[in-house]
Amino acid sequence: MRIAILEYDETSDGYGYKVELLHRLNKAGHNASFAPRNLLELDMNPRRVTRLVNQTEADAWVVSGGSQEVLEWFSTQAVSVFALFGRLEGQPIAGTKPDKLPAFAAATRQLVGFGHRRIILLARRERRLPVPGRSERAFLEELEAHGIQISHPYNLPDWEESSEGFHRILDSLFRATPPTALIIEEVSLFFAAQQFLLHRGLRVPEDVSMVCTDGDPHFSWCKPSIAHIHWDSAPVVRRIVRWAANVSRGNDNRRQTYTKAEFIEGGTVGPAPK
């Protein structure tokens, strides 16, 4: 089959497991390649995704990090689609993602146990809207379970999807009642937030604790060690390769699977400042 991989952003195809996925699909006899545009370039707009799909010669699609609206659109099309991450819950399409819900809850519990009350989760728009995703809800519910009054605009703030927008929300958060802990989705945003704190003269974890919801090979070079959520990419790659084999034989299996994820404690989490 001709398989197009629609990435989330311009950095996604550089992840090691994405290169391995491309290699495994092509080794299996498919013609797999990355789509010429990514979802952020298309602004997660189903109409723009429609144009891309119509202009691309592909028998099947792997969609990485799709929003609810994008995956809903794919679910109505004749083309076979596999959702890698994204808001796949409840969609009649095949897919896989790490089950981060228990790890989000564990990370939140540790922060609360260290005395943190002002905890912010910085998540992408498709994880917040139209309603918070499963992991994001687990974060909010864990705060409530420990008697912390939650506010979506504060604990799970909206922000413009750009570098400028990300730094504006950080400026706003640290202007009046600064958070004592940040949980940040995506490695690139985590490093950007670290740089922001450094520029402000804020220490990690003495002034602000930090958790990243993904792992990265570069974390092994960091001191203090970075608290993060770890998951194994190998089962994800195998699942997509098996799906492609089934679809090529006429078996469009739409089963969704979840891989285990765990919270890894690290030196970027410490007691809340007095």
C-alpha cells in the first residue's frame, strides 16, 4: 500500500521511533512516506486536511496527534486510517497511544505531597478542547481529590498556539500569583519553559517544580534529572505495522490499544517553596 504519515508538527518525523516506523513499513513492502504538510501547519482544520488528502496519492493514512475534529473527519472517509496518539477515544478508527492517565495522577499526587497547591498543566489546544482529554481530566480530578479548588483558566489555561503565545501565557502566570509547579506536555515546550524560568532567575526545583509528560533521550544529559512520563515506543511501532498488514489483506480492523506509561520521579520535583 501507499501509506502517508500525517505528522503533528515539523519536529515529529525526527523522533527515533518514527524513523523506525517508516523503515518497518517500507521493509514490509509498503510505500510509506511523510505527508508534505503537518497538522499544525494545517491549523488542525478539517477543510485544509481534506485538501491535503485529496492531493496526496495514498491508500491509507497514519495520523499523529489528531484533534477530535480531524479524527472525526477521517472516520467518515473511505480511506483506511490509523490514529497515533490524539483524541481517538470514541472514534470508530484503529489507533494506539500510551495510557498516561495513571501516570498523570501519580505525578500530580507527588506534587501535592510536596506541598504544592498552585499546579499548572500546559497542554496543546487539541488536548483542552472541546473538553479536556482523559489525562487532563485525571490531573484536575486528582487536584480536587486532595481538596484543591480547581479553575480551568488557571490550572489548565488556554493559550495561542505559537512561540509568542506560549511565552505570553508564562508571563501572565508568573505575574501575580505564580505557580509553584508546572506539568508540561511535549519536550519542546518543556525546554522552552525551562529557559523562561532561567531568564526570570527562578530555580528548578527550589522555586518551581517541573514535570514533562514525555521522555526524551536528551534527558539523560540533564542535571537535575527530569521528572517525566515514560512509555515504550516499540509496541506502538509493531501495532501500526500489523495494522498495515491487515488492511493490505482487506481486513480493516479498527481496534484501539493502549500501552503502559509510568511516572518517573526526578530531581526537577521538590518541596513547594515557603
